[in-house]
Amino acid sequence: MKKVVLIGASGFVGSAILNEALNREFCVTAVVRHPEKIKRVDERLKVVKADVSSVDQVYEVCKGFDTVISAFNPGWSNPNIYEETLGGYLTIIDGIKKAGVNRFLMVGGAGSLFIAPGVRLVDSGEVPDAIMPGVQALSEFYLNFLRKEKEVDWVFFSPAADLSHGVRSGRYRLGKDDMITDVTGNSHISVEDYALAMINELEKPAHHYERFTIGY
């Protein structure tokens, strides 16, 4: 049986990953703060309310699973997004380790991608002030914590700079640490194609203890 835990399944990215996983016949345990936000009904879907700031709650929902995907985001309008993002992911890592999870796939940010030699997006001055705390938190978690993680086989999957609703085309490019741009210099991907690529990585792991990225 194909099964996975999906943390943050009701959010913008999480809901796209949830739909992609269910459509490809995965059994999904969706971990959310507000179960009422999950509108989809599927016999392969189990919705669980949990607080990712609690190691014990993360452990309880993840025990018995081999793989966890996290799309956790405390909310872009949350004034404490920086602290809650860093704290939440540190707790998630501790919880899945306690549960014996072997594989961790994380919805990363674009901020830590290089846009020029030696220049990351987060340090370029191009990130709007309104979202900078969240972008910075994801970047710092990857650069300062996740890259040092040796116990869990992790992936930090950075989207393109512009991640928005679109079509599930299946036509995209993957890369490593450099932002992918199209012929006009734009970096973009639909959330549907991002979710497709995430579940492809779930089904056939191609990246280990590393970041990768996507774009058109």
C-alpha cells in the first residue's frame, strides 16, 4: 500500500499535493490545524488535527509511516511567521525522528536559490518586505539546520520564484541550487506541476540529503 503523511494539507501548496497524491492512489494522512478546511472526501484520505509545535503530536501522527511530506506554513500574514516557521520545522524534524520516519520531503522556498553567482534571492533586495520574514525563515532553516541533518533522508524542494495556480502540464525543468528561469527571464511554475513533481519524487526518489528546484 502506498501511504504518506502530509503536514499542512489544507494550504495553497498542501492542497495541491493532497489532490495529486490521492489522484495517484496514495493513502494520505492529512495533518492540519483546521480539519474543516479539507473539503475533499476520499476513502484513502484520513484527516488528523495536530499541532506541529508539539514533538509528541508530530510523533503520534507520523509513527508507523516511512515517508512524510511537509507543506507546513504558519500563514504569510502571520506576524510571527519567522519564529513559527523555524520553530515548527525544528519540531517536525524532532517528531519524525522520534517516530522512526526514514524519508522527509519538504516544500521549500525559493529564497535560498542563487539568482547570480554568489547571490541568493533572499539577499538580492528583490523580495517584497511583506513576505521577507517567511522567505528568510525557510532559507535559514535549509541553510543552517536541514543541510546538517544526517539521520533522516531529506529533500528540500524549492519552487520557482512565482508559484501560482495554473495547469498540470507535466512539462517542467528540474535543477539544484540555481533558480530556473524561462527565455524571458521569469521564474515560474504552476502549483499543479509543482505537486506533480513532488509526488514523482515520492514515488521514485531521485534526490537524497539535498535541495532541488523546478521551473519552466
